[in-house]
Amino acid sequence: MTIFSDDERSNRLRPGILNDFVGGFLNDVERARYLGLPETTRIRERTKIVSPENLVMGEHCWIGENTVLDASGGLEIGEHTSIGLNCLVFTHSSWLANMMLENHSGSDLIERKPVRIGKGCFIGGNSVIMMGVTIGDCATVSPLSVVTKDVPAYSLVSGNPARVFQRYDEKHIQAEAERVRAENAARRAEAQERGETTVWGSPAGHRDPAGHRDGQ
């Protein structure tokens, strides 16, 4: 008795199962290459992509562990966007199929709408993006958020359902970038004085404009 079915659905699903299995032996860059995504993309382990043929992803994206990207209804992710671990991105819903007791494979009550996530976005871990949502460029979704409506560009949303808590512009982002670069440069200089060649992690303590850390 064979345990494998030889029907259209089984044969259609089998390549995706094989991709998931092989992907478990690859690093994040190799996994992206194996899935046909941009060379600069990094896909962490146990990420699942549904209908990868409908996924369009830009350069320098990062997808965290255990994230599910449902591209069955169409999914676009812009360049330099990160999606944290344990996130769910949905482009379809079987709600009506359940309500009508027609939750069988191929039901014509499955609804699909595309999701578009802009460039330079940060989607915090354990967040859910519902079908039909558009997230604007350089938007931030706080961890543990459920996004049910469009997110404006250059905004921070949080909560369930997610709502806008902050708006910012390129000037604000540039100022924050300069602050972090200055803090990291100071950390590297201190590490060199101690004879260290590799520096990891965040700045140790808060620095005031004069360069002093907490407690100094």
C-alpha cells in the first residue's frame, strides 16, 4: 500500500513540501537563492511561502524565523524591508467557506486580495497582516500588531487592530541614523582602545551629547 497519493492536488503541493525540507539544510542567503529570490535577500529557517510564484520581493529584504508569507492572492514586498519572526501575512480567507459549510479543497468561496508592503518597512515580530492591506514606504509595525487596514507611509502603527501612533519624515529618520552611527562609532573606538577587534550589540548605556555614558 502506498502512502503517496497520485492526484492533481497532491502532485501540485509536493514541490512546496520538498522546498521546505531542503530549505531546512540551508543558511538564510542560500535559502533565498534556492527559492529564486534576490541574491541580497535573507530568509531565515522555517519560513513558509505559500504560492511563491505570486511573490515579488525587492533587494535586501530579511524574513524572520517561522514566518508565513501567503502569496496566493498576490504579495509584493519592497526593497530593504524586514519582516520579523513568527509573522503571518495573509492574502486569502476561507471565512465564507466555513460559514457556508463548504470548506473543501477548491471551494469557490475562498476570497483573495493582494497585500503590498512598501520599501524600507519594519514589521515587528508576531504581527499579522490581513489580506488586502497596503503598507506604505518606510512604515513601522510594532510587534504583536494585527494590521487590518492600510498603513500610511512614514508612520508607526501598533495594537489589535493596529492604529497610527506616530508619524515621522525623512528628516527624523536621518537624525536618528546620525545618532546611532555616532554611538556605534564611539563604541568601536572604545573597543579598539581595549584591544578588541569585534564589537557586537547595542551601545552600552545611554550617551549624552558630550559622549558620556550613564554613570560617568
